[in-house]
Amino acid sequence: MTIRTFLRFAGRLQLMPVLESGEEILVGGQAVVEGVMMRAPHSYCVAVRKPDGQIVFEEKPIQRPSEKHRIWGVPVIRGLGTLGQAMSLGVRALKFSANAVLPESDKGGRTEQLTSWALTLNVIFSLAFFIFLYKFVPLYVVTWLGKSFPALEGHFAFNIADGVLRILIFLGFLFLISRWKEIRRVFEYHGAEHRVVFNFESGQPVTVENARRFTTFHPRCGTSFLLVVMVFSMVIYAFIPFDGFAAKFACRLALLPLIAGLSYEMIRFAAKRRGFLAVLAAPGLWLQRITTQPPSDEQTSVAICALEHAMALEQAQGGQMVIS
């Protein structure tokens, strides 16, 4: 795998939490390379349009984490199981889509493939980049500024500044990467995924024409979840008594699973209360002006293909869908 392909895939991995939407009892999805992954509680399908216009897909049954082990049904912990499964499916979907659109040689063979070892290396790189950009950098910068501004010495002020800087870095990263033509294509497929999910939830027949009527901004999008995580981080870090840089950094890493689990519970709670969800999701809906773009009819048809195959497999297993 070339360095260019590696970096292209790494960029999409960084955006994966933003592109993911839905939870374990609802229809959700994720934009991938020239396609969409749609999932139901017990099935998923990745549909990708190849350079020659053909739509290829991969569909498989899945189990909810809570159906495998009871511990994944415990509040807070269940969020980690659901998010872990979503990330695992997302990486699998990205791999399938990336390999599907790679050019073919004159002999009909792939010129390059995203192998398992390359995928593992990419995931490790992306995780390290995430920790560096959103944990190390804000903490380091605010610690450095604290030497010149005594007002930042207090736990509350320090963590507010750290949290605000983290959000600004996140917004800046999204804005810069959105200027990349290939990422803009992913954001268009993200918009297609949202429109098709809205179309499905409306109870109307899922068609390109009907999907056009719906917005690309969805309250269960991963962008809303990430912003909730960042706000929760500011609150929880304010109660951490450590003063040293190393101790604060280690604590931030250790608390990441707890914060993710609590944020999931908040989103889950809000999803059952429309008014609260509207308030909680408002910043994420605004941010989707960057992370979603109006799709073409061809892109919407790919999302519909993914949904139809996922639902067919779900129904074949006797699954019952819940319309929110």
C-alpha cells in the first residue's frame, strides 16, 4: 500500500465517529469511500459504486453486544459495547469500500489492496493521532499558557480553557479536511445516508424522489455525540485534583471510556425525549453544515441499496425494527 493510500484511509478513519449515526435498536449508517454502510439491529450492508458505475455490496448478520454478554446491557458499559461494535463495523466497511474502488490492472487484478496488516497499522496511527491532537495538544498548550496567565491555575478555569481549545481544534480540523475534494465526496454520501434514514423513519416508501425531500441534518449523527463527549470531558476533568502535566494526561486517557459511556447514556436518554434531544443535538446539527453535503441522486441510490439489503437480511432473521 502506498503512502498516499495510507494517508487517504487514515483521514477517513479520523472522521469515522463523525460519519457514524444510529444506535443498536434503530436504523443507522456511515458514509464510506464512494458508498454507504447501513445497519439494523442484527444486520448490516455496505454498498459502494465502483468507478465503472456498478454497485457492489457486502452484507452480513450481526449480534447486539448485549445479546452476547449480559454485562454489555449494563448502563454506561452498554455504551462502550455499542460504540465498540460500531467502530469495528465502520473499519470493516471502510476496508471493503476502499478495496472496491481501487483501480484494476490490465490483467484484471488489483493494483493494490488494503491488507489486514495495513489496516491494523492505520488504526494504530489514527488512534495515536487522535490522542495527540485532542488530548496531548490542548493540555500542553493550556499548561504552557498557565505559566503566563495565573487565571488559568484554578482547576475550573484550566479545564474550561482546555475544553474550549479541544473543541476549536476539532472544528478547525473538520473545516480544513472538508476542503479536500475526496472528503467532500464522503460528506455527500453522509448526506445521502441521513436522507435515506429520515425517509425510512417517515414510513414513506424509500425512493430517491422521496429522500430528496428530507434534510441532510440528523440528530443522531456522530457529530452530536462527539460534541457531547467534549462537553462532558470539561465537566469531569474539573473534578480531577491532579496538578502535574503527566498525571493530568494519564487521567484523561483513563477516563475516556467512562466519558464515552456517560455520553452515550445522555444521547440515549435524549432520544426518548424530543424536546431534550433538540437542545442536545442543536450544536451537532449546526456542525453538520460541514460534515454533510447535498448528495446526487446516484449517491442516494447507493444508500438506498445498502438499506434495502440490510433490511432484507434483518427480516430474514425475523428482526423487528423500531421506528423512532
